[in-house]
Amino acid sequence: LSPRAKQLAYLKEHEEDMADFVKSLSPKVESVQFDWDSMKVGQVGNGTPQGGGYMMTVNGRINDNKNTEFTLGIPLKRNLNEVPEELVIYEMQPIRILRDGGWFLYE
């Protein structure tokens, strides 16, 4: 398998843990849908010349509402092609909802 396929398989293997993380962000979250095609792997900047490391990100939505979105990040320790040794999840973009012509925090 390619590195991307291995990383995607890893995320799907941990889908329930990731969904539980998103549900913990708001009591209004009943279900979580991930957009697996949105998975990206890249270098994270932190303002220093060496950068902040590497991160896998994946987008999703909640409650089967196409007007919601969020982004999760899973850090990689060494390089762009690795699979994490342990699952660590960051909220890269909070849950938002599209209404009144703009994106607002989901409350």
C-alpha cells in the first residue's frame, strides 16, 4: 500500500475515537461524518525556521448537515509518510455552520 493508503486506513480504523472526540466538543453533536477524500498531509508552521512538524488533517460535518464543517489534525512525529504510533487528535478548525451568508461557530 502507498503511504497515503496506509494513513487513510489508520484514520478509518480510528473513526469511532475521532467521532467521540468531535462529539465531546458540543452536546448538540449527534453524529459525525468524515470526508475521507479531504485527508491531507503536510508540514505545520510555527514561526520557526525548522517548522512545527507534520500533520494529517481530515474534514467532516455533523448531524448529516451539509452546512456544517470541522477539521481534525493528527500529528506525525518524523515525516510525511508515516503512520502515527498513537492516536493524538487536535481540533484544527472548530465546528462551524453556514448561515446568513457566512460561517459561524456551531452553538
